[in-house]
Amino acid sequence: MKNSVEVKNISFSYGKTEILNDLSLDIKEGEFMVLLGPSGCGKTTLLNCIAGLLDLSDGQIWIEDDNVTWKEPKDRHIGMVFQSYALYPSMTVEKNLSFGLRMVGTAKKIIDDKIEKASNLLQINELLKRKPSQLSGGQRQRVAIGRALVRDAKVFLFDEPLSNLDAKLRAELRYEIKKLHRDLSNTMIYVTHDQIEAMTLADRISVMKDGLIQQLDTPKQIYNKPANLFVAGFIGSPSMNFLNAKFDKSNQNIIVGNKQIDISKYENINNLIDDQKVVFGIRPENINIEKNENSILSNVELVEPMGADTLVWTSIEGTPISIRLEGSSNYNLNDEINISFDINKSSIFDNKSEERI
Amino acid sequence: MNVIPSGRRPKHLTIGRIGMYCFILVCAIFFLMPLYVMVITSLKDMDEIRAANILNLPKELSFYSWPKAWSTACTGFVCEGLKPGFFNSIKITVPSVIVSVGLSAINGYALAFWRFRGAYFFFGLCMFGAFIPYQVMVYPLLKIEDALGIYSTLPGIILVHTIFGMPILTLIFRNFYASLPIDLFKAARIDGGNFIKIFLYVIIPMSAPITIVAVILQVTGIWNDFLLGLVFAGRDNQPMTVQLNNIVQVDYGVAEYNVDMSATILTSLVPLFVYFISGRWFVRGIAAGAIKG
């Protein structure tokens, strides 16, 4: 499949602070790409560079086989949706939607057709005569999406569009954005720090930190096989449990304090060397409470019922461990439990390089 | 006596509060006193004024000083009252305000949104310009205007007011625009706006509050100006303030205090009117750090 957006070795710096350094990223046509990372990781800067709102210090940006590195934002066939909605406060919804078309002198009839199409799609027909100040947050963001729609943008850029909404609306609009992508199949690039948005929306996620792409893969791969410790800790809520350990080759064990965990079933066990210091990572849902020859005895220290799930907290050698159980499970404080790990679903990282083994 | 606290807390009139009201009252009287004296003096005839009971109300109302101040009082050798000065002031103020506010809005917009190379330097230069006392520049500017052939003309005085208004106005516009969300500007750029289009269609419609502040500052500032009008306007375009001075500073004959008072009130009517209709906005302007005498 051909690439819709190609970011080629770009660098960007604010004065002397380097935000992006030699970053490359290809986005396929019709793909939903999510740029995910903590604040300050450079994801919004990257999006602004693609939009042409910031000038690169090095590298190239290609959109639809066209080198747009020096082109104005308006000539890049993009539409952008901002976290703050960025609706023009003095214009009605209709004028907001048509602003871009009016700027290039589109005929009135064509404008009306496009507005009607977009407002039907986003269910904002009722709001066309209103000013942005008379709209709720969710409605405003719909209008902002509509503004990108009417421009027939080839690439949609979303800059944390749902961060200003409350939890319920966020889930609602997330669903609608996904539906929109299904119906339009445009290329979409979506910046967020919310891993749930990233997991639910993306075809591929690019996890970023300090201006570098840590891992670029499908949500499933990123969740199940995180490339390094950072990705493992950033993705998933409640987050992955980590135990500092040492590998014992002869017994195919890792040693945590004075406890031993059998990891003979780990997929890449042959890459481990004797006495290697590692970090053992396991997601809360991959820990079971059952007694077997490998289980570790421990106590319930805290219970967090979350409705669908119940989170049970315990600890191994002083490190807190969370276990995700069914909502119906019933444990009380100080109950003795035997915990065992799904080793083939765990991740083992090198202590120094923090890379997955 | 035990009252159970419930609902709105009762208000008590404390000694401190009474003291504060008294202080406010005294301040108000202090500042209103001169205005009171001016108004009643303008309504007395000269005999009553000579009786020197400055605070007494007039025994008999006489309005003759008002039309005299407006149309027949002598300013130097001409005796046409303040009327020509009033229209001169309007001819000076209106174009000066429009040009300086318009240019400053564009400057502020460019400084806030189009971060061109050296924008910070120009911003610093503006700050510097806003705080230089303009008396320093009067003589060099006079020589420049003379060389340009516009000294002592209407365009000459308009140019001077525009130049002196721009640093502070650019500052307040730039600060206002810097407080607008930058995303709006980004959205407009993606929507296809260029420098001028974004300014016209997106920025100007949002500029009403700060424009009102800027206009108030400029109208009052230019109307009240005396020095620049005296130096640059020329004999034919003397603003009202300069003519007022000529009426009050008589070298011969009798000083007609009632006419002086009427003339002074007439001259200050425009700024007074502006303050009254725009008090709220004016306070905002001061809060924005734009105080100018």
C-alpha cells in the first residue's frame, strides 16, 4: 500500500533546545496513526511540523507523493482539529465551517452542499446558525471536525481533540471518530497522551518519548510485546507490574529476593545469559490466584473494586503487585493467596538497556 | 444569646466600615470641589465674582459667559472664541486616532503571531519607545518635519501624534493578541488565510475590547495634548487646548473668570464625555498597563 504521509529524517529545535532529532515515520494511505506519549515528548511538535505550522530545521515532509516541506499549511491538503477547538468566536457555526472554502473563493452552491454533507454526517444541522459560545464542548469539537471535513482534506490531523471533554463525552466522540474513519477511510494522524484512545482508535501506534519513537506497531503488539520498559509502563491501566530479578540459567529461574519464579516457558529464554540482571514485567490480568508448584504465597493488602474487575494488591519482596480479577471475586484484607504468573504473556527486560528480551 | 448559624451570614456595620465610607466621602468632595467652583463661577456675573465668595451659589444665574467662551472671546488678536479650536481639535484627533490605532493593531498582530526574526528586538524597542519622555524628541522631530515641508501643517501634527501613540498602543495590542489562543491562528492558517486575510477576518472581529481601550486612550491623550499642538500644529490648526490657554492668559484688560471657567469646561467636555460613556473600558485599559497622561 502506498504511503500517504512520509516524514523523512526531520529535526526541529526551539532555539537551542532540540525537540525532534532525525525522526522518520511513514503513514500508509487510509491508516489511523496515533502518536502517543507523555507531555513534552514531541508528539504535538511532530504534528505541527506535518501541518506546516512549524518550520523544520532539517529533513523533509511528503504528503501524497508531494514534497511539502516548504509549502504553506493551506497547500498541504490537510485538516486539523485542535484540543481547544479553535473555532472562530465571532462567526456562526456555518461561517466557521465555510471559512476555509470562502478563503479560496469557492462557489456558494458548492459550499452549501459540502456544509450540508458534513453537518449531516456529524449531526450538527441544528446548530448551523449558532455561535461557538452557545455550544457545549462536545458540539464544539464536532464543529471543529466538520471544519476539517468540508475542506476535503486528504490527511486529518488531530491534536488531543478529546482532552478537554468529560469522560462520558470523550468515550462518545472517540466512538464517532472511529466511525468517521471507517466511513471516510482518510489518513488520520492523532496525537494523544491517553492510552485508551490510542488503543481503541489506532491501526498503528507510535509511542514517543524525548523526541524519539520508542515503538511503532499495532495496538495489540504494543500491549502484549512492549519493546522496552518505557512502553511497557506507559501502556496499560492499571500499569504493568515490575520486579527486579536475576536470571539463574541452570534452574531456568529468575530470582527475586529469596523467591524464585520459573520462566522456562518464556519465548526468548535462550537470549538470556546466566546471572543477567533483568526486570520481570507482568500485566495485572496475567496473574492468577491458584496454588501450584510455582505459586508464591502472599497476603492481600488492598482491594479496589472497579465494577467489571476487581483489583487486588499484594506485594512480593516489598514490591507492590496488582492483580486483576473478575468483578465477582471476593477477597478481604489480609487473606492469604497463592499467586502464579502466566509466563508466556510476561515481558522480560534487560536491567541496563531496558530493552525487551 | 445563641443564634444558630444558618443561611446567609448577616452583615454588620463595623467601625472600620463607617470609617471607610467617611474616607471615600471626603475624597469625593475633595475631587468634586474644583468642578463645583468652576460650574458656579461660570454662572455668575463679574460683579458677583469680585465679591469673592468663591463657594457661594450665584444669586442670579447668568449664562452669558458660555456663548462668549464658545464664539466671541478673544484668543490673541482674533475674537472668535473656542469654536475654531474645537473643530481644529477634531480635525487633528480623528485622523490621528484612526491611523495610530490601525497601524498599532497590525504591529501588535505581527509581533504576537508571526514570530519573525528579530520580533523580540522590535518588541523591546517598542517598550523603550513607550517610556521615553517625548519632550526629548520635540526639537529633532521639528527639524525633520521642517525638512519634509510639513511643519506647522495638519498632516504634520497628525504624523506627530501617530508616532508618539504607536509604541504604547503596539504594546497593548501585542499583549492582547498574545493572550488569544494560538490554536485559532493555526486553524486560520490551515484554512487558507494569509497575513492580511487572517487579520481582517479572524483577528479584527475579536479585537473590539482592546480597540475600544486604545481609542479611549488616544482620544483623551490627543485631545488633552498641549505641547505638541502648540509646537507642531501651526497658527491655523491650533487645537482647543492652545486656544484655551490664549483666552485664560490675558496680558491686558480684565480677567473674566466666568468666561475662563466656561471655556475650560467646554474644552474638557470631550474627554469627560469619553470617560463617562466608557468608564468600564477605561479601567480595563489602565489595568492593561497603559497609563498615559
